[in-house]
Amino acid sequence: MIFRDATAADLPAMVAIYAHHVLTGTGTFEEVPPDEAEMAARLARIQGAGWAWVVAEDDGEVKGYGYYAALRDRSAYRFSAEDSIYVRDDVRGQGVGKSLVAALLARAEAAGFRQMFAVVGDSDNVGSIGLHLSLGFKQVGLLRAAGLKFGRWLDVVYMQRSLGVGDRSLP
């Protein structure tokens, strides 16, 4: 499997992967899948800001994708990033997601970020929570009943991992 920067050619696969998660899962709180034009705009925004959007490719097929962006827009957050990953349903549990997060961690650290946050939709999302724990993230917060999807209240789990020297020194 290779991990590379996403391109416009990857948009159909990424749209399909994300649509599945939107329509069947609670890891994202979106309820209507974005179309290809919207995904293209999101890709352009992330890459245009200098952040990473990566695809996992195997045998010429996109198996998953992930990206990181600044945690918030205000300047004081400039050393904190948030990751997002989505894996094709038929390859879940095979290490694609973990490898994507590891690639994002390396890229974010190389770009000078000091903290990575995961904002996990649904406290029952043991796959994403476990994946992040296995890469050194710690749970740092819980927003109870923050979202309503599929007729049920969903929590949001905040997880955090230091990058490089983290907060042990100033940039």
C-alpha cells in the first residue's frame, strides 16, 4: 500500500467512501453526503492551506483517505491540528486507517505542528477510538449528546497526542 497526496482523480473514490460513512455511520455528523464539487472544494481548501490530504492506494484502488487541518481558525491554534480519516468499508480492520493516521502524524510534525487532536463522532465508535489509542492518543474530553443522527443522541470524544517536543518548548 502506498500513501500519497490526493488528487482530483481520487475524488470519485473519496466521494463514495465518505458517502457510505455519512449514510450508515456515526463517525461523521454530516447527514447528507457532499457531491464531487463540494469534495473538490474541501480538497482544494486543505491543500491550499498547506495541510495534508492523503490517500491510501493499493493495486491502483483508493482504500481510504485522511487529512489534517488546523484545529481552529484563530492564530493561537496554529500549532494544533485535527485529523480526519475514512476507510472503505470492505477493508476496515485491516490497518488502513491506522496507517493513514500514522502518515498524517508524520506530515503534521514535519510541518511544525505540536499537537494532533481527533474529534471522534460517537463514543461507541470503538474502532476509531482504539486506533487513536494505539497511536499514543489519550482521551481528553467528552461532549455528551452533542449530535443527533439516526434518531439517537451521539457523544463526541476528544483525543489528543503531542507531536515532536509538544509543549516542552516554544516554537
